[in-house]
Amino acid sequence: MAQLFSLGVFRPMKNHDHSIEMLTNVLKCLATHSGDARERVAVAYQCCSHMMPEELPESCRKDWEWIKKEVTKFGPLTDYKGDVWRGSVENTMKTVRKSTGEKIAKKFYALYWAVSKNRPYA
């Protein structure tokens, strides 16, 4: 896999194996985790929350940004002191409708196929 940084200079990744691997894990969570779509999306997002837009083909970056925005839409739930009681993903997924969770899951699925072009990462 190409390095992102070499001597402090950004180099775009041409091989998307890392993002395909993360999205494969996302699909596994969506398919096998218990709970409704919202709970599965919350767990699946943890598999790829650190993925940077630069790790994806340019044509897929808007979809990734949409997923991140939707999954964290309501922000964290804090107590009166400002301490986080529930993180933004958990809070959002407990707040949104099941149909929203289903839309996010479908977007993950479409993103996987757009990035992988139907080839395994290994």
C-alpha cells in the first residue's frame, strides 16, 4: 500500500485496499451484529470511523462525508458539568428513526461496492 506521508509530503493513495478492508468489516458488522439497523450502524461505524476521505476514490468522498454527518448528527450527550455521558454516535443512533439507520446501512453497502469494484482486499 502506498504511504500517505513521505518526508512530510502528502502522497495520495492509489490502492484502496485499506479502505476496502475497513468497509468489509463494516459489512460484516451490519450483517451479523444483533439489534436493529441503528445498533448495527453504530457498531459498524466504529470499524471505520478513523478512515480519512483521502483513503477513498474521489468519487466516493461525498458519500463518506454524508455517512459521517448522519452518524454523528446530534453530537454527544453531556451532563450539567459538560462531561460526555453518551458519545455522538451512540446518542445519534438512539435518537434517529430505524429508517434512518437503514438508509445509512444502505449507503455503507453502496460505498463498499463503489470502492471495491467487486474485488477482495486480500
